[in-house]
Amino acid sequence: MNFEKINVEQFNYSLPEEKIAQFPHENRDEANLLIFRDEKIHHALVKELPNWISKLNHPNIILNDTKVVPARLIFSRGENVKPIEIFYMDPVNGSIEDAMQSKKKSKGMV
């Protein structure tokens, strides 16, 4: 892949906040499923997956086992002062979950 020819703007899209799941679906088989078939995107439910697989000549299933962690920290600095916003992406030691629950001070913070 030639990264010099990638236009980052092609990856921008509008994603309304209300479309982002905050919790897993109570009935997991009722969760939404994206199907890409015949160069088109189809919307389905997880419980419909066996029907879709039976229609495909060469099915490829891509599983996403990622987990959303609270990695965005916003610190208020008082009235009429812009807050500090930190994205915690890659912990040096331990997991992001451990770091987010830690009560220790960071060596870089004043």
C-alpha cells in the first residue's frame, strides 16, 4: 500500500453521538450486524448471520473483539479557562484500565 497516496479526508464522516452504543445489547443476537455483499452494505441482526452465510459463495467473517475504554480525560481549570483534554492511548506499564483507575500522580503533571 502506498501511504503517500492516501487522502485522510476520505476517512472523515459524520457519526452522531446517539449512534454510538454505550452498553452491549441486552439480547446479544439482536445486536446490529454490517454485511458487505455485492459491493453494497446491508444492515442485519446478529441472529440473521447463519442465513447470510448460507447465501455467500466465499464467506469472510471479520470479528471485532475490541473494547472501548474511558481514555478521554477532561480537566477543568476554572471559569472562563479552557479545560485540559488528554487522550490516554498507550500505557507505559499495565493496561489502560489500570491506569484510568490509578490514584497516583503522573511524573509529567505539575
